[in-house]
Amino acid sequence: MFSIDPMSRKPVYEQLIDQLEQFILTGALQAGEQIPSVRNLSVQLFVNPNTIQKAYNELDSRGLIYAVPGRGCFVAEDALERISAR
């Protein structure tokens, strides 16, 4: 699902943010759907978990995802509207 371009000048966390926004816009991720955990995504992409967490924190501050303690992170109900408004 996610992929990182190591040759890109764009930071990894910004690549993740852009990809998640694109997944929401195209319908690959629906409102309420769970996104990969920080640990799983860091293992899959060979990226430091802190980098993944930084992207998730930014997405949370934008209101695109929300965290449920003990369950994970989910796409916000109004994520598509928020992205479209920008």
C-alpha cells in the first residue's frame, strides 16, 4: 500500500502524509477504516518508527485520522471533506 522513494528530496514523513491523503481521495481508505500501525508500517517500509509517528501526529493534527488507545488509528469521518476543502 505505502511506498517510500529513498531518492526523493521530500522527507519520508511528508511522503507518507501525501500518500495517505491520496488513498482517502481515491477511496482506497474509507472513513472509519483502520490504517496500519506504526510498528507494522515501520517494519514494512524499513523506516524508523519515530518517522511514522511524526506523520501520524501531523495527520491527527489536520483532523484526517484519530487514535483509539489500545486499538490503533482510523480515518476520520470527515477526512475527505477536509482534504477537498484544501
